[in-house]
Amino acid sequence: MATYELVYGKPQSFTGRLDKEVRVYELLENLGMEFWRIDHPLAEANTMEVCEKIDACLDATICKNLFLTNRQHTDYYLLMMPGEKKFKTKELTKQINSSRLSFASGEEMEELLDCTPGSASVFGLMNDQKHQVKLLVDEDVLQGEFLGAHPCINTCSLKLHTREVFEKFLKAVGHDMTVVKLVGEED
């Protein structure tokens, strides 16, 4: 089993890092946001099981980040919800007055958020210059002091103050959020 080390701030060197990851670090620093990171290049965190191991080191709320769209592919949503909750489409569609939500394609995610499947996070919104993606946040995500998120790539995880992400970061990238309540229970 891999061991993970929590390190304060950005990497000392950006060698081997993707531009989209580096842009996240630079924006967080420019905003004066405090963050820690765990690099896990050999264990890409693209499953909740791997994320749970990383979460033990992060000691933060780890989210499922679901990239959703309507049937016509004209409305896009990034849903942040606690990893342990089950996603029930019907619960969400009622709250946002949308019908027929499904998962958007990996190509749409890359085009709109510059993230690949398994690496979607709130930080992808910095790449959504046309504000085509609406952020939906389950109310339980807002309760934790710290939030875990990928810097647009799933070979690293960040720990940040939840309040700063939803206040400083969202304001800086010009996005709002809609708070939803998901219970994940069977109908």
C-alpha cells in the first residue's frame, strides 16, 4: 500500500507537471489561499477507494465530483457531494428544475473544465471562461473545515479551507454555486 505525505504549498519544481496543474497553484497563491498537497503519481486517484486512502492523510472532506448535462447537452453542471453519498438523479433534478440529467462525456469535460475523467474538481471552473458550467454543492460539503480536491489532474490532491474555496476561489473565477440537499436514499 502506498504511503502519502502531506506537504505545505506548491511543489518546489514544476518539472513534469501539466500547465493546468501549475495554473491552479499559481491562482491559489495569488489569492493568498493556504493549501497542502499530496502527490500520488503512481496511484492516480480516480476511484473512491484510492481517494479514501488519500483522505486518511488529507483529513478533509473528499467529494465525488460529477460532471452532468441535460439531454440536449446545453446545460452543464459540476456536482460536489460527499464521497459516501449515493447519487440519485431524481433528487437533484427536482431541486434545479432540470430533467433528464446524465453524465457528460469526457470530451465535454475536457473542453469546458480542462479536466479528464477522474480528475474533475471545483478548480476546473477556472478554465470555464464562458461560464457554461453551473456549480452544485451538496450542503454537507460545506460543513467540513477542510476540503480535498484535485488540481485539475488526479495525480495530486489538495487540502484547503472549505470557506476559502467557496468564497475566495469562486469569486476570483466568477462562478456562483447552488446549494442542494442530497440524501441518497432509495425511492
